[in-house]
Amino acid sequence: MTTNRALFDRARAVIPGGVNSPVRAFTAVGGTPYFVARAEGPRVWDVEGNEYLDLVQSYGAVIAGHAHPDIVAAIRAAAGDGTSYGAPTEREVLLAEEIRARVPSCEKVRMVSSGTEATMTALRLARGFTGRSRVVKFAGNYHGHGDALLADSGSAVAHIAADATAGGVPGSAGVPATAVAETSVVPYNVVPRLDEAVACVIVEPVAANMGLVAPVPGFLAGLRAECDRVGALLILDEVITGFRLGRGGAQAAYGVVPDLSCFGKVIGGGLNVGAFGGRGDVMDRLAPDGPVYQAGTLSGNPLATAAGLAALALLDDAAYVTLHERAARLGAGLTAALNDAGVPARCPVVGSLVGLHLGDELPLDYAAAKRTDEATYAALFHAMLDRGVALAPGPYEVLFPGLAHDDAVIDQIVAVAGDAAAAVVASRAI
């Protein structure tokens, strides 16, 4: 039988670190990653046959549960007609129309292949439209691994990057200082004072890469007003929040209208996808109509658009009521179970997103988020994994309950969390 350890050893011989995305290597929590063999609904099974209730759900790309029959059927039907053409398809138009119908600020939409591609192109477009070069981002917000935005980026980057809270410091080797010289990093939940050199402000409307940190009242509206004052564009990175908080994403939930929005994850139904959209006059600056270049062989891939349309078809108003109720149940249950077992925890909930901050303080910015107890998270992660529940292998990710996580599944996860936390506390008392 193939084991996780043996497969990881093989992977390390041919793949840097043995993984194709760093957090998967378990660097933050220690141990050997499990290799998934199959998944269905709220569950995944590894190559050794171990079964886990999964709260990772492809880091939010899966919202209806693994291998949802409607999405699988859509992919199968699309694959029968070919997997890539390098030519336009009707489903690209249908998906763009669906995004615009749900997010009115997106008068026009461009499909790409990843969230990183969406944010890096949105930045280029903002600079091309305004004729300015300076970008403002927020500490702890992760916008993919594009050079200009890889500074103080939270999430898995927190485990390899030097502290860069002053801004303008690359979060990765290989990114020259010049790449972030025009990037200013400022504290989340504080409206910065801008000047007329700023091309754009990019923000996660709900920060979901430093745990889960909601915007304080007035923050997003203040950003909109400050951008308007100096003529800068406001970019909302809704790669995580888009179509997960509700039909219109975070911008509908918080009543803010951006100039550009970035999407990914949910709109691909679990397949590789990204998109950005916004004001028609801004989007019209893209090639071929305008001078801002962007292209991609697999942009608007027929399998991804088929899966995305099938996923969005499942997300009506009733689905969001269900998602929100289940997230609230999970957040409240985890908070009670962990604290009762002697592990101080706060589990904020925003829509269908659930955070897990180990400590007494509910963070409002990256500095506070980094005070989560990383060592206890690692111990809790393994204790829960041993009991059949998979969290993300990093303390700054969020939990993604979905339509497949019914009340019985959530209650089982909460019970496991209580047992796991008690075991962690007991092990430290010995």
C-alpha cells in the first residue's frame, strides 16, 4: 500500500518541497502531509484510506462539497466537446453575464486562469488607466504571488517572510526591492491618507489570510471616499469573498462600490479560474481595445466555465441562508468547545467564513492576528487530524464550511475539536 510518507519522499525528489503550493508541505504545523486520493461532499480520503471531515475545501474553491453531481456532470459534458480551443466560447459570455448580474459594479469582465493573475492584471490596468504607479495595500492581505503585491502578505507567506510591516520590503527571495518600491503597506482597518501619486488601493474587503478579520464600520466606505478624493481606483480582492458571502459578494454585504473587483475560487467550481471586472471605461483600456496588455491561452477554459456556471446555479438566496446558518453554528460551537477544554479561542464568523484565532483577543489587524498561538494551533491541528477532521495546515487560514457540511457534520467537528483540545491541554500538563 502506498503511504503518505513514501509518496511525500517521492514527491520531494521531483517537486520542490514535495508540494506545488507551500502551505501543503505542513511546514507550519510539522509532520507529513496527507495525499488525497478522492473526495466527496464534506469528506476526503488519503492514499492510506484515512477519512477526514474536510474544512479546507480547496481553500474555498469548493462551496457545494467535493464532487457535487451537478458540477461533475457539467465538466464531463464539456470535456466531451474538447478541453481547450484557444478561441472564444459561449460559456465565457454566459459566465461573464452571470458575474455582472450578481455584481453590478462589474460592467465588463475578463476571464483569466487564477486569482493571482486577476490581481496582478488589475494592478496593471489601474496603473495604465490612471497614468500613476503607486499602489497601496494592507498588511496581512494576500493578493497572490505577483511581485508588486508580495509584501507583508499574511497566510503561508508569514512563515517564510521577514517582518515587513513598514512596507516596501519584498516578502520573498527573488523579488527585487524595485518590484515593491512603488508599493505602500499600511495597517488594515485604518483608512490611509493618499496623495495624487497613488494609482490604486487594493484590499481584501474581509481579510481572510490572517485568520478572519472583518472590516470595522466605516473602513471600506472611507477607502472609497479617499480614493475618490485623489482620483485613485479602489480594487476589491474578492477571490475568497466573491460569491461566498452572498450573491453579490462582500461589496453587496458592506455597500461599497469598487472600480475593479477580482474573483477566483467559487466561479470555477473547483477548477483553475480567475476573473476581474469593473467600470466599463476602465476595462475598455485592456487590449485589444486599449493599450494595457493581458492574454492567456487557457483564459475562459471550457471546463472551468462549465463548472463555474454549475456552481453558481446552486447558489440561490436559500443556499446562502443555509451557508450562513452552518457557519454560525460552526463558529459558536468551536468557540465553546475549545474554551471549555482550556484552549483560549475566538472564532469570528463573516457570512460563510469562519476564523480560528487562538487567544483571548479578537484581532482587528495583522499585528494582532500574528499573536495567535501558533504552537497550540499546530498541536490542535494534529490532534484533530488524528481524530478525522482536517483543518488547513497553517494558523492564518480560514475554515470553509459549505453546503455539504450539514448540522450533523458540524456537530461532529465540534465534538472532535473539544476532544482534541482537551488532549492538547492534558499533554502539556504531563
